[in-house]
Amino acid sequence: MQDSEIVAQVDDTPIARAAQAAVQVAGRAGEGLPRPATTRVMVVANQKGGVGKTTTTVNLAASLAMHGLRVLVIDLDPQGNASTALGIDHHAEVPSIYDVLVEGRPLADVVQPVVDVEGLFCCPATIDLAGAEIELVSLVARESRLQRAIAAYEQPLDYVLIDCPPSLGLLTVNALVAGQEVLIPIQCEYYALEGLGQLLRNVELVRAHLNPVLHVSTILLTMYDARTRLAAQVAEEVRTHFEQEVLRTAIPRSVRISEAPSYGQTVLTYDPGSSGALSYLEAARELAVRGAAGTVGQQRTGSGRHAAPTAEHGSTMEDNR
């Protein structure tokens, strides 16, 4: 057997292919992305649970940071899953976003660097946040406490990504008042659009009364399974109703994406050669380039062609489940 044939066989092993993919990801991550003119504060929201909000938040944040940008993740979900995925300790005694919202503590006092990714920072959530909804009710300017905390944060940042709980309570309202853009993850499954209309109406209410710059700029399709007609139909319907806002990149269903948080990592560091890592890198690139080019959508929610589509997709999609 020729030496070249042996080398070719070695290079064609699964481990070698994975290594090559990982090197490719590392190379693409190091290319750099355009910095926004001002800090982009993006609210990752969808009151429907299990759509990939936290997964999207941490993996987009890691992707942007790996491209040389400075990114802060604010974990606003009492479950603290974003903190877990980034390897940040968030037991009850840890200073957290609760102290910022309820006690008025400076954001800089609770932000922690993410060890695995340079340029990535996290403001953790603890179980104390579960009671914040009630405690915020009696506080002055309760809807804008997060906004003021972010405005007072003096460290330079390119992106702030806020991971919201699966509800439309005061925590999510704080996020919507603090943000400029809303990023909505939508899973490519039946009833994916259920409840989306209410979220869009809430965005419109916040814009009308509390935050006039707020708009839905980005929609990301998650849990996409190319093997099913259902996923393609959901994706087509979302793209039809939100033509300008939907990213071209869809995030596939991936075991690696699901496994990564159990190791306190994002998929970018857990398995950089996986399809999930590649997809999030590409989505982050698209997000950054669109923002720099000024092409993010200024969606008018609740009316016109951007009104939320119905979740009742009809018998065709029902038959394909």
C-alpha cells in the first residue's frame, strides 16, 4: 500500500473529519465580524417554552465573542439555564441579576467572565429571581430598572443578549424596555406559532408606551429537521409572514446542542465541528452583518402583512405530523 493511500485512509476517519471540521470552525470564528456602531441590546423572547431561547442566547453570544466581539449575556430566567450553559456558578449566595433589579446593585458588581470564551460575560440568575416578579410590583419605575442598570454599565460592549423567562411578566417587560431589538426563536414544529401573536402585541404595547425604539429585528428557526415535510412547511410559513426578519440560517436538531449545557459549555466549545456549532456561527455572522448593513427589520406588529400567522396550519400539516 502506498504511503499516500495510508494518509488518505487516516484522513478519512470520523475522528479526522471531526478534527478538520473543528479546525474549520476555529478558523471561521477567528475571522472577525463588523462591530456595531453602538451596543446592540437584543431581547431573546418567546413565552412558549422549549423553543430554544436559552440555547440560542448562549450559542449566539459565544459565536459573536469568538469572532472578536465583546458580548454580555443577562440571564433573566429564574431557572438560570443560561448561567449553567456558560459555566457560571449561580447558587443562592452568588450576586445576581436579582440584586440589580430589586436591590439596585450596579451591574458591574455581578457580571462574571466566561472562562471558556474570551470576550464573553454573564450576569447570572439565581433562584431568588423567582420572587422578583412580586417584589418589583411595589418599586418605583419597576419596568425600567434593567434599562437603567445597562445604561450605567461602563465597560465597552458590542452586544447585550437578554435571556427571558417563558412568560410575559414584569421580568420580560423589563427586558423589552431595556432592549432595542427582539430576537424570537421559533421551533420548526406543529403549533410553533401558538402564542406568537400575544408576544407581538406586547412588543407593540411596550413600544407605544415605554420604549419607542423597540422592534422585532430577528427571527431564528430552531430544531429544524430536514427529513420532515412538517419542518419545511413551518419554515415556509414563518418566512412568508416575516420575510425581512427571518435569518436564512436555521438551527438543526442536534444531540450535541442538547448535551453541551450538561458540561457547562456551549456547543461551540463542546463540539466545535458539529452541525449545531457551524449553524450558530453562521447565524451569528448573518446577525452581525445584517446589523452593520442596517437591514434589520422595523416590524410593525399586530397589523398588516406582519400580523402573526395563525397556529392552526390546517389539515395538510396535521397529516404530516
